[in-house]
Amino acid sequence: MRPPIRVAVTGAAGQLAYSLIFRVVSGELFGPDQPVHLHLLEIPPAMKALQGVAMELDDCAYPLLAGMELGDDPHKIFEGINRALLVGSKPRGPGMERKDLLLDNGNIFVGQGKALDRAASDIQILVVGNPANTNCLIAMNNAKDVPKERFAAMMRLDHNRARAQLAAKAGVAVNDVTNVTIWGNHSATQYPDFLNAKIGGKPVTEVIEDRDWLENEFIPLVQKRGAAIIEARGLSSAASAANAAVDHVKSMISVTPEGDWFSAAICSDGSYDIPEGMIFSFPLRSNGSKWEIVQGLEVEPFAREKINATLSELNEEREITKQLLG
Ligand code: NAX
């Protein structure tokens, strides 16, 4: 057996983590020969519930679960971790302004960003807790010892939603839908790009000829899917979000299939005229250990307008939280 990989999950007693943690230690994420040592972070009022999650993990008798650390201090919990899945954040309370939400959550990610300096030298971070891009920006700017390319914010749920909707409209299997990109922010301004996407190897616009549906139904459907789930379920997406986190990590650590790509928000290097240092979602490919932004995609004026709108929202979020950027 290999030495265990140390995986931190924050918000570990929350509903998303409840769907995620069990998949992390089942062998599904890192393979059947890779033991996992869990580092589970919560806030003090949730520690009892976290004990309950730990009891259930024991009761699964997972052969790959090498151990568990539970705690409410990120400096202790992040000691020696190889991967951080930063799920925990504060939900928007009644009457709370977006600005307050950004600042409240931003403060969590200042502390966790600083604590990431305790992680192992190969640390990789995925921020899931909302507002994910700005939380990721804050954590990245406060983790002085961690290279910026180790940070990502989760866009995979949006990416999966877009694939599923295109497949349903075209009446094909999800696997026939490739080359989907979500650009920008994990919010209702994101731009799900159907112009560069393919169905069965052909441009989407050749298979789904109803351009009005693509522009005026598909895009808002993906952008507002999170709200539609809350409306239907009374709770935000949890199982599908956990599934997306699993897909994200797998895509990052596997070789991307030839000709395809996946979406994740990472630190911009200036590609596609997105200012350097923004946490922005791009099309990515991975060689199994490093990712790169797919270059050369066509961005026609329709797409540029949408990309500019989501960029402008991210600029606003950065402005609101600028005092937290270290
Ligand atoms: P829950 O409210 O069920 O769980 C959040 C947990 O985080 C709670 O147990 C809370 O005690 C804990 N927490 C709060 N502050 C913490 C801190 N400083 N350190 C450690 N833990 C802390 O929410 P849940 O449904 O699990 O959602 C978690 C986050 O994922 C939310 O921010 C949510 O908005 C976000 N999502 C992000 C998605 C994405 O695609 N990026 C999709 C799904 C989800 O909505």
C-alpha cells in the first residue's frame, strides 16, 4: 500500500460534505490502492455533528480510510495536507446584503489561506464554498507559500449541467457532448459556451439548429440552475455538487481525453484578455499533474460580451473584498 494522501474537507458536517467525504475514502477518487487520511474542519457549534459523521465513516469500515483528524482550528487541521476541499462557508442570512456575504465569507478564507502554509509542499486546493471564485482569490492571496496554480474554484457543476442540458435537447448520450466551457464566475453571470462545444464531434449549432433556444433558454437555464434546485428541493445542490467536486479532482489528476477539455476557475495568466491574477473559469486540459488553459478558441462578439459581463462582476467582488487580499 502507498502512504496515505491527506485530504482536508472544510464544512465537513454540512450537507455537501456529507455527500462528498464518503466518496473520497471509498477509492473512487484516488483509486483502489490509495489510502486516505481525512482532516475534517468545522466550526465549534458543528463539532458534535462532525463526530456523528466520523462515527458513520467508522461504520463503513472502509479499507482505505487510514485515519481522521477532526477540529475547528485550520492551522492544526491543515498540517501536512496534500489536498484541500474548501467547502465550508456561511450561507446568506435573512436581510444580508451580497457585500456582507462576500466579506463574511472572505474573512473565513483569509484565515484558511494563511493556514494553508502548513500544508504539504504538493498541496492542491479546490474552493467550493460560495462565492467560490472570490473566496479562492482571497485564500490564494493569503497563502504566501503556496504557488498560485495550485488553487481552483469549482465550476464543474455548471459544466456538467451544461453537458446534460445539451445532451437532453439533442437526444444524445451525455458522453457525446464534448468541448463545453463555462467562462467566468460561479454565479448567474457565468457564460456557458455552446459555440465551441460539440455533439458527436460536430459543432453544437449544427446539431441544435434552434439558435434562439441556445441563446435565450440554454444559457439562463445553466446560469440559474442552482436557484431552480433550491426552489424545488428547499436546499441547495449537494449530491450533484459533491459529484462535481469528485469529477473536478479526477480531471485534474488524469490525462484529459484527446481533443476535449473541462472547465475550472483558476488564476488567469492573461489568456483571452482576462487580467492576470483573476480567478476565472477557462477551458483546461491536464497531463495528469499539471493543467494548462486551452488556447485559440474563437470568441465571437456575442461571447465576448458575455465574458465581459462575468468579468465585470468578478472585478466588483474583488473591489468589495480588496482589504482581504493580503
Ligand atoms: P451547509 O450550510 O450545509 O454546510 C456548510 C458547513 O460549513 C456548515 O456545517 C458550517 O458549520 C460549515 N462552516 C461554516 N464556516 C466554517 C468555517 N469557517 N470553517 C469550517 N467550516 C465552516 O452548506 P452546503 O450545502 O454543504 O454548501 C457548502 C457550500 O458550497 C456553500 O457555500 C454553497 O453555497 C456552496 N456550493 C457551491 C457550489 C459550486 O458549484 N461551487 C455548488 C453547491 C453549493 O451551493
